[in-house]
Amino acid sequence: MRLLSTALLAAAAMAASLPHATAQDAAAFYKGKTVTIIAGSASGGGVDLYARLLGRHFARHIPGAPSIVVQNMPGAGSLAAARHMYSLAPKDGTAMAVVLSTALFDPLMSGADLSTYDPRKFNFLGNANADTSVCITRKDAGVQSYADLFDKELVVGGTGPGSALVDYPVMEKHILGVKLKLIAGYKGSNEVSLAIQRNEVQGVCGLLWSSARQQYPDVMKPDSLVKVLVQQDTKSIPVLKSAGVPLIMDFARTDRQKQAMDVFLQQGSISRPFFLPPGAPGERVAALRKAFLDVLNDSELRAEAEKASLDVMPQSGDDVQALVTRLYAAPPELVADLRKGVSAPQ
């Protein structure tokens, strides 16, 4: 019995020392290193803003205090950056990325081969902001409410295939039957914003609220050029709820529509996901997951984010990992509906 007790005490002592040992191992590795944050968007977009926000504060929370650089890798709605991370980026913990969530669910929505790109295998550090997507429209457009879209056409701008600014309006057109006409091919959401100002297009759908606040600072003011038509989410955020902006779920007419929309819209809850490639060493994943939550609760980062009108509502790496896994396990019939939706003619 005494031998057993001694063994148990030794095991407990060893377990208690693991976090400290992990931190020491990570510090030894990261000291003098450079960590690259790949932003899966053009400069100035929402993904880029969050990458640079973390990049300015992250180093002091990572054991070993490495240097941090941010590298932009736009293309295919962040899919280019995500695929780079999956296949080509260093797997030693010196490369991380932040992408649009649609890049994480592209195989689910398109039916692509998971053997060549499986986002479930990423090591998620966490989500910097649990955002919501919105439809923005010019106030002088013929459409004054989302309900009008069942009878009137709205021309919206989008970027490339696989991006939220394309997938959201195409899905809504197919699943709900609304009359959204998509003009795609813009480089990024900033370019779509300029197109709206020039009246080349009348609006945009699938735009994250954090980006909308950046691109349309006066969006909630009476004299704004644009207004928020609908919240593309399953739950309201307070500022839009108080302004009477409806949820897109309110316009689903059948249970099947509601269920399909619910699966699709869950993407929005991880709008700024940061992750390491598959195969990254476990002790470095653990160290960076802790550092990620620590930096997002850093008072200096919070003050900078507030000044820049960037929302920060972090989620842990474990939570993001679990959500991605759960959505890939969605019922096949609902996934089939969504695949038809995002691949439907524009």
C-alpha cells in the first residue's frame, strides 16, 4: 500500500509539473525565433486588421518572446492561405494564420476531397471575435427591407468563389428564394465598399459586422448612405436588435430551411479563427493557445481595439476545434441542401 501511495504521489507531482515543463520547452524553442501570422486577406480587410492587432501584442505573451511578422496572402476567400497552412507552411509552431471562416468549411460546402485538405486537422488557437454577418444596402436602393427581396431585386457586390461575400448571397438566393443579383470579382470587402459608394452595386451580404463598422462608421446614423438590412445569424447582437434589424432566420419558411440555415450560419460564430498547421508539436500548441487567450485579455490590446472599433470576444482553441468537428458531422441531407445552395448559378 505504501509503495502504491508513493507511486500515486509521484505521478501527481509529475502531472503538476507538466504545464511548467511545457512552458519551459516552448520558451527555449521560441527565444530568438520569428513567428509569422499569415492573414488570408488583402491589406486593410477585417482579417488583416485582427492579424496586425494581435501581432503588435502577441510576443510578450508567448514564452520566449519571439518576433512577430504579419504576411498577407489573399485569394479565394482565404482558401489560398488555408491551403498553404495545410500543406506548405512550417509545422514547427513558427507559422500561424487567421482566415475567413468560409475557408474552413469549403470542403463541407463544396464536397471537396478531405484527403488533400481537411480543416478538422488544424490546431486551432482560438477565435478572436464571435462576430455576426450582415447585409448592407444603400438607402436609395429600391429594397427597403429584407422582406422586399422576395419581390424586388437587389444587386450586391462580392469577391471570389468560396468567400462569405459570395457564399452568403448565393445560399440565400437558393435556400430562401430571395432576389439577390451578385456581381462578383472584387478584390476584397474594401473594394466592394467603394463600389457601393459609387453606386456600381447597391449592397453587400455576408459582411462581418466588425468590418461593416470599419467601412461604414456612420452606418447607424440617420444621415448614413447605407443601412443594415438583416443580421445573417441565429441570434441578435444588442446594437442591431435595439435598432430593429431582423434576423435572417425569421425569413425561413420551412423547418428544412431553418435547419439548413442554422448549419450554414454557425460559421459566423468563428469569424476570426487563428490556427497552426496539422502536425504542430503539442507543447507549442498548448503554449500558443494560452498565449492567445492571454493577449486577447491584455489591457493594451483591448484599449487599441476599442479605439479602432474592433470587437474582441475570444473563444478558446478547444471550443473552436469542437465546433469545426461538429459542423462536419452535420446530417448529410442538410449538407446536400447547402451544397446545392452555394454552388447554384449566381
